[in-house]
Amino acid sequence: MKGDGFNLTYRYGLTRRQFIRLTSFSAAALAAGCATNPVTGRSQFMMVSEQEEIQIDRQYSPLQFSSDFGPAQEAALNTYVDGIGRSMAARGHRPHMPFSFRVVNATYINAYAFPGGSIACTRGILLTLNNEAELAALLGHEIGHVNARHTAEQLSKGQLTNIVVGGLSIIADVAAPGMGQVASALGGFGAGAFLASYSRDNERQADALGTEYMVQSGFSPDGMVGLMTMLNNLNQSRPSSIELMFATHPMSAERYETAVQAARTTFAGSRDLPLNRERYMDTTARLRAIKGAIEEMQKGDKAMGQKNFSQAETHYQAALKQAPDDYAGLVSMAKCQLMQKKHAEGARYARRAQAVFPQEAQGHHLGGFADLNLKEFDGALQSFRTSQRLLPQNPNTLFFIGYSYEGLGRRTEAAREYQRFLQQVRQGQYAQHAAQRLREWGYAR
């Protein structure tokens, strides 16, 4: 197995019972799978319990957040967004859900929600907003998806079987088309999305709920109009920059027109409520100060997806010149170096990323990957152990810990980690390697 050519598409196993629950369409299952929608009060087909929504969220949201370089390094910004989100969620249809809100370091433009209430918006989308009311509209929309149980509904109807059958597998190509191949080449850790793609009906309902929640929280409905105006403008002027958001949140002129009409009619009496532009601008001032760096990272991601690594390196260098301690920039540069097989340079940038944000797993993972290729197995083992401690949801790390032990000639420890890995992963090159070694070493037939 080549140390510089790791490749994997992995799946997380479901039990037979879970598989039947999530994919069965029999008449008996239909009769047993009815639940009352918390928003409409009407009966709906639902094979996923509320507790299972929370469990799915807890297992997979940390992987997505880490793929997006973890929470923004500016604690005050996260506190600000979390405060607005929690205030709105408390006024919604499922206030008992464990909602949480954060800004993630990713530079692409998007916001997303997991079914248990874990919600994130990227630094990229915050730079496109003009005021606090638009932020409230964005968060309210995502709260609407959770409250209406849109992801659970898709799971129940089998519309997410490409993600669910055999487990929730990585859907890559998040930041830019082609980035999934980069993530796979670097050990299956990078651009990943465990996100549902909503229907137009889902979007209409989430927009309506988002407007309701934001007005109840004291924001003008013109915030939703502003959000839709921004999305439409980006779709016309920079469609590639918002590709993922529109893939998961279908946009249409109808959504904009509906927001305008709702502001003029249903919520006309609330249009004098504040937009809070000044407070938004004050709170996001440090983020906007590095807008140029973030735009360079966006360009670098696009070049990486196109496998134009030298061009990507130029953009990441420009970004780091403006923001030398930016974690996303350092991790992205480490990936760029590793894809060019410049393993020593990749290790250097990974170490810088670790120093900047030691609590986030991705920098440690890349440092370990670089060390493996440099045959520095002790360093790799230390890095992967740290990554596993910070992000235990990623089963790939178990394989790399085992591989590091194998490189050190410590077969007993390697076999133990390979066995743990194979309990979670059955497919792919890593699983084949682990199973082969266990057979060769006499631990399996």
C-alpha cells in the first residue's frame, strides 16, 4: 500500500433493524410510521424518531464542522451568532430541541442545519450579509428546516438512501467541484457534507417559518427580503460562488417575490422593526478586515478543485500574507503542498495550523499524513492520536493509527486498531489493507 496514495470512499454501517426502519415502504411500516408534524399539526409519514434525529446530529455534525475548519477563531463572533439563533429557536415550534449555532471557518458561501438543531453558517456567507436582520433571516430559515423535520422526512421517504444505505457516507465537492478528490487523496478528511438537499416545498416552508421567527424576535421582515435579494444577485453575478448553497437550498425568483409579498402584507405592521445594521457591522468588523484573504482562499479552493495546484498555492500564499494566522488558510496550504507531494512543506504548514488552533482535528490529521509519507511514524502516531481524541467520530483515524503502528513494527497494536477500524468500515482500500494484514498476521482467517 503506497504511503502517498491513500484513497477511500467509506460508509458507516447501519444495523439491519435501522436499515429496515429507514428504507421500508411496506403498508405495515406506513401505518406504524405516522407522526404529528410539530409545525402543521397534521399527520405525516415519519420513520425517524426525535431521539434518532438528535443521535444522527451528534454523530455526524462534528465531522462536517471539522471539514469546515472548525468554529471561527473569533469567539465573540460565535457568541453573537449563537445568541441570535438561540433567541429565535426559543420562540419556534420545537424549543426543547438542543439547538446550537456557530460560525465555521470555511470560506464558501452557505449555511446548514442538522436534524437535531446543530446549525452553522460560514464566514463566506457572513461577508455577503448587510445587517443583523438578514442574519436572523438566514438562521430562522435553518431553524425552520429543523422544526419542520425536513431531513427526517427525507430519511423516512427514502430520499436520502444515497447517504443512508450502509450509513451516512461522505458527499464531497463542497467548497468547489473536485475538492472531494482532494479530500479522498488526503485520507478522507477534508471537504465533506452530510447535508440534505431540500425540495422547493421545504424551502418555501422554511422561508415562511424563518420570517415568522425573526419577526417574533424583534427583527424587520425586510431582513428576509434582503437575504433573498443577496442570493439572487449572487446567482446572477457569481453563480459558482454559491453553487453548494443552491444545490442544498433551491433558489428561485418565486422565493424572493414571496418574501417581498409577505413583508408587504402578513408582516406589514412589523416593517418598522430594526435591521440593526450598525451592530452587525461592528460585530463583523474583524471578519470584514480579512475579506481579501477570504476571497483569495475561495479562488484557491476553486483552483484546487481543478487540480491546478500551483495556481491554488499562489492564492493561498496571497491569503496568508494578509492573514498569516488564519487556520483555514494554513490547512488549505498544507493540503495544497501534500497534493503536490511536497510532504515536508505540507508538514510545516500543518504544524503552523496546529499551533494556531490546537483544539481542531484537521491540522493534526494532515500533520500525521505528512509524517507517514516522510516515514516519521512516531510523529504520525502522535498526530493521529490527537486527531482521534479531538474527533472520535472519524473512523479513518483508527486506520491511520494502526498504519503508524505497522510502520513502527508494532504488530499487536496495529492489529488492535485495524480491528477497531473494521468494526466501523467494511469497504474501500483502507478496509482491504487492514483485513489483509490481519489475515497475514494470524488475527483473522
